[in-house]
Amino acid sequence: MPQVGGKAVDFELEGVLDDEYVNVKLSDYRGKWVVLFFYPLDFTFVCPTELRGFSAKLREFADADAQVLACSTDSRESHLAWLERDFGSRLGYPLLADKKRDVSKDYDVYLEDEGHTLRATFIIDPDGVIRYALMHDTNVGRSTDEILRSLRALQTGELCPVDWVPGEATLTAG
């Protein structure tokens, strides 16, 4: 399992970006920050709230030079049908199809007994190093505001105290 401070496992997956099929390689984003999040399943209850939440904050992620990538074990065809039905075909970031479950297993977020992933978020720096990892139960959605705050804190390269927000002073060593 990749850990914070270790290299992110590279992958190449098919997926859907808005209404088109795409191929996505993590290594294509080298030089940018990446927010990679895993969600359990298409056509469920909490997942669409998260996908809409990331879409609503997409400009803020882009302003922070970060690419958002979403991944589940559903097929690209399922992603496309879900996008068309529930999102008007547009989210603005790729939904990746980990049908073989290799990437989910590589990131140690796959629940074998359930056949899907945990809710998990990884922030990967421009050098391909994982700087943030959060995994939790599938019943609770994540906070895009907290992910953005953590991304911006990581980008300072400084020591950031509890509840730090952009514009506040960071801590100085010594």
C-alpha cells in the first residue's frame, strides 16, 4: 500500500470525461498536484453528493494547479450512463473505471467482501509523492473544503497549525 511520503502507484485506466471515453495515466499529471478520490459505486446515495461537491469546487482545485480524478470499480459504460442520467453529462473531471480492481487494491482501498472501495482521498504532489491520505466508512461523505484546505497547506511547504487556512501565518521552525 502506498503511504504518505511514498511514491504514488502509477496506473492507466479507461474512464469518462463528461460525455466522452478517455484513457488516463497518473503519470500524465506529473508536474501538477493530483487529488485522487475513490468512491464506492455509481447510482448510489452519498456518491453523487461527493461528485457534485468536487465539481462545484473544480475552479478552486484548478486555481491550486490540481487535477481531480475520481475512481470506482464500475465500468466506463456505467459511468457514462450515470453521468447522463444524474449529472447532465458534465462534471468537469474524469471518472475512472477500475473494473479489474487493480488500482483499488494497489491503493489498499478495495473491500473484497463488498466488491467496491472505501471512500478514500489521496493528494499527490507534482513529483508523484503522496502527501495526504484519508480513508473512511462508505456511509459518510468527505469534505471538499477540508481537502482544498489541506492541499493549500501542503503547497505552502511550511508548517501549518491546526485549523490553518490560506492567508493565515504558518509556523516557523526554531
